[in-house]
Amino acid sequence: MQVTQLADYRAQHFLWEVDGTIATITLNRPDRKNPLTFESYAELRDLFRNLTYADDVQAVIVRGAGGNFCSGGDVHEIIGPLTKMDMKQLLAFTRMTGDLVKAMRACPQPVISAVEGVCAGAGAIIAMSSDLRYASADARVAFLFTRVGLAGCDMGACAILPRIIGQGNASELLFTGRAMKADEGERWGFFNGISEAPYDNALDSARRIVAGPNFAHGITKTMLHQEWNMSIDQAIEAEAQAQAICMQTNDFRRAYEAFVNKQTPEFLGD
């Protein structure tokens, strides 16, 4: 299987930067609070799919330009055209947006969102689908689907959000479409922290993660996702197999040798 190199990837519909092994996606339409289009949805989906096969990126940060995260699907470039589509076209679109979430959850790299200001609709879903989330005090997360006559069950929200913030809190947000404030999000477990510089928090977190055993981190992410659909007995067996795989890595051997020699282990992800 061919390994994909993404450090030099040139994005068409957002900014993509790689510093070392940490990549940053910046949604970059600040004049309209960084809405998504059909094209940016598809490019994000394809990029996260390709990350599964990339060995030069070990963590991904998602942020928005201009003090906002993402206002969701563009009203004029997505919402308007959707009202004119037939069922076959609509289903192709909703499956494509869901595929973005699947790709984010399936890639082995931890995905960290740095959320400022408006984080609504599909933007809220991207934040929800990330592994870690840091916010500014002015962050507002809104699952707005009911505001436009749609169900709250969009892109996996009814499955994922209750697991993060609890069934009751998720039900309220998905029924009403109201914005979850930053302090609520931190209290409910949606945000891992609030500060004046959430991107710096995300970067610090990414640096700590990539300094560790990245192959094992990928296994951890896989287990966190797959065990949602397992019984306790199935999960214990799956983790036994996963840990046995990690015990075959050079990272595990080097960590043991470093411990014996009272040194700091060097993790190379092999």
C-alpha cells in the first residue's frame, strides 16, 4: 500500500499548513464567518480520507479565520440550491457530508478544533467530530438544523453529541437550535479548555501528543470510536488484541529500555 505524503498538499478551498508533523486546517472565508460550500465539504472529506495513509502528519488542528470558527453551510451556495434538488441529489449531498465525519473519525491522527466566535451547523459538527476541542470565551456552538426546518439528526449528531455532553443536554441543543456558550460547553465536557488563545491551546496539546507513541495513539483513537458499538466483554477482548499489537512496536521496546536506564524515551511511531 502506498503511503501518502501530505506536508506539501495544496488545498483549494481552505488553508493547509504543516509545521513539523502538525497540520493546521484554516477555514478561510472570514468575511462570511467561514461557511462551507459543496466544494470545501468534498475537499475536507477527501483530505481526511487521505490522512489515513499519511506518515508525515501526526495531528491535525482545525480553526477558522477572522475570529470565527465556521457558520455552517453557505446559505447562498448550499442551502438555496438544496431547495431545488430532487431526492437522489439530496441523498448524495447528505451522504457526502456524513462521509466527512466518518473520515475525521477514521483517520488515525488526533483532530483538535480551536473554536472562536460562531460555530454553527456543519461547523458545530466538525467541532463535535474532533477528538479534542478548545474554545475562546466568546465561542458559541449551535446545531441550527431545526432553525431551517430540518431534523437535529444531521451528520451523526444524535449519535455523537449525547456521548460527549449527555442525552439531556444534547436533546435540548438539537431540539431548540440554541447556542451553547463556552462555559456551558466546558462544564458539559464539550470543550477541553477555554482561554484567550484556543489555537495556542490546541497547538500545545498537539505537540504533547505527537511527542508520544503515535502508532499507539492511532490505536487509542480507533478503540475510542469502535467501542461505542461493543459490549464490555467485546471491548475488553478488542483492547487485549490492540495492546498486544502495540507491544510489538519499537516504541514499546525503547520505552522499556529508557525506563531501565532512567532516560526519557524517544517515540518514533514504529
